Amino acid sequence: MARKEKEQKRSIYIGVGIVGGILLVLLLIALANELFIAPNRAVSEVSGEKITLSDWQDRVRFERAQRILLLETQLASFGDIGLIQQFYGQVIQELLTPEQMGANVLNEMANDIIVLQEARARGITVTDEEVDEAIGESFNYFGGESPTPMPTPTATIMPTPSITPIPTAVITDAVPTNTPFPTPTLGPTNPPPPTPTAVSAEAFQTEYEDLLAQYAALGITEAQYRDFVRLQLYREKLADALAVANNMPTETEQASFFFMAFDTEEQANDALADVTAEGFLPVWNELRSRPFDPEAASNPVVSEMLWRTRAEIEQSFGIETAAAVFALPVNEASGLLMQEVDEETSRYYLVMVSGRELRPLTESAINQAKQQELASFLDSRLTGNQTTYDFYLDRAPETPRLDPIFYTPVTPTPAAPVPELPLPGSSDQ
């Protein structure tokens, strides 16, 4: 019996050893996979280059840190968490949905690969000195010098001024059908802007070190920050190169026009009938002179737009209105124009063009056009040249974590109790 019991125990020990050994092997395999194999697996391949899991996770953490610093900076500036939640709700929501943020970051990393490949093909480089300069400029540091001053303002021809509204009380049948435009006059020379104060090297270094300390507290290194700045410079240089290669125009036809906007077709048709009978400008003046009626279901918007591009007009007024503005003869009223705001809402416009000419694009419009050109280029290069693997979807980092103060509903301040006053004639009076 003793021998039999001994053999049974021996069998149990062997079984436990085998199971323990198997579990240990599985644990070692899992650790090796997580520490060495998975981090080097490709989550996406773009034009022959891989984006590894570890590189993607590092970039997600950096993007999270950037957004968190933005929110913390704005909160320190304004001190109102409700205001931050209102204006930066999309940023907060992105931080609270790591899977979606991870997918967005992967798309940006794919774009970066195309940018770097095209930069190499075109001989575009970004030096460490250019990275230093870009970082300095972000702190308004220009090597201890003041920023490049704005050009001295000079007297220029003022754009066509708005028609002065005619008070409702003086509108009579004697109002002419067409009000002549005032003659353009020379505008006064504006006083020069104040000279910017130069930022010293010591002040810049202090602010830069403070920023790096904030990043370090969120687990981000200076090298990661500099790499991000370098990528932005590559994008800017490639956008500039594409603009030159594609002969992107720096001027375009622009238009100025008067408009009347209505929420209902009935209001617009009534105004159109008045325009047909009296002319556009008298009706425009009359509507513009009306005081706002808070009890009305809707009030028309009556104003003037000065020198807008076709794209800008399409964005604000719709394709139909933009087409009319660039097709109508000058000083001729349009018919009824409609813009679909959404599936249930439409806006109705009456317009009259006051001028059209070829004008230089603003710097912001040129930069926007460059970014659109770059985006179109990246889309064309990515189409059919990117393969993404789904195993990364549940591995999006959730660190650094957002402080709960940014997504906790703000508790409204309780109203102060109103003391009850005794009624007149009561015994407590």
C-alpha cells in the first residue's frame, strides 16, 4: 500500500510538473510575442514601407499628449471648464475613443510615408538647423531679432463701399430704381503697427524647457517632438514644390455682391416681386433699414460681400448662388436662388453683383489651396498602395490619460434662495 501510494504521488507530481511546464512555456511565448514579436509586426504597409505596432503606438501617445497639453493650456488661460468642454468637445471625444483616434493617427502616418518618399524623389531635405528655427519661430524667437515687420501701409483705393441704408421713414415712390455707386476714393494711410518686441535667447530657452518638461510628464521625449516638427516641415516643403510644379495660380477672379437671404421661399418670392417692381437696391435698402423683430418667425439677412472667390461663395451660399454671382451681368438682379443647408432646411437668396475682377489671393487662401493640392496628391498615391491589418484595433494606447475634469459634466451653480417677503397688510409687515 505504501509503495502504491508512493507511485500515485509520483504520478501526480509528474502531471503537475508537465502542466506547470506547459503553462510556463505558454507564458514565455506570450511574453516573447508581446515584447519582441508583436511590436515589430506591421499594422500597415504603404508603398513597400511598414508601419510597426510600436511606432504606431508611440505616435498615438504623442498625439494624445499634444491634445492634452492643448486642453490644459486653454483651461489655464480661460479658467472655465464649461467653456473648454463647449469649444473643444471634439478633441475631448477623440481622446475618449482610442480606437477611432488610433485609426486617424494611422492614416496620418501613411500620409507621412508618402510625403517622405516624394521628398526623397524630389531632393527635398530638412536640416536640424531648420527644425531649430521652426521651433524658435513657434515661440516668436528669431535668433534674438524682432519678427519681420509688416510692410508700411500706403494709401490705396478703397473697395466699393456699402450702400448707406435709406431709413424706412423716407422711402417714397420717388426713390430711383437704381442707386448709383459712390466713386472710389483714396483711403487714409493707416498708422504703422507697433514694433514687435524681440524674444531673447534666455526667454526662449526657458519657455522651450518648460514645454519639454510638460511633454516629459506625459511620457514624451524631445526627440519625438523634434521628429514631429521635422515632418511638418517636410509637408510644407512638398506642398510648396507641388504648387510650383502645377503652376498654382496666386490670383483669381473675385466678386463683390449685395444679397438678401430668407428662411422661407414665401418670403423670398415676396421680396422678388418687390425687386421686379421697384429695383434691387431700393428693396435691399428698405429691408436693411428694418429693425430686428424678435416676434417674427424669421428675419431676412441683408448685407454685402466684398471680393470673395468662387470657392468662398460656394462654401457660404451654395453652388447655385456662386454660379449666379459669376454669371450675372454687373448691377443686374438675380432670380430666386436656393441653398440646401441640410435634408430639411433650405435658404433662399436674391443677389446683385456690384463688381468682378482678377485679384491676388490672400496668403491664407494660397496656403489653403496648397494644402488641398497636397491632400489630393496624397490620396492619389495612397489609393491601391496601402494594406492595413486588423490585429492592431484593440491595441490603441489610452495613455497619457485625460484628466476626468475635462469630461465630467459641469455641475450648475445652485441659484441663491430668494427670501420670502411678507405680503402688504400682513401682521409680519
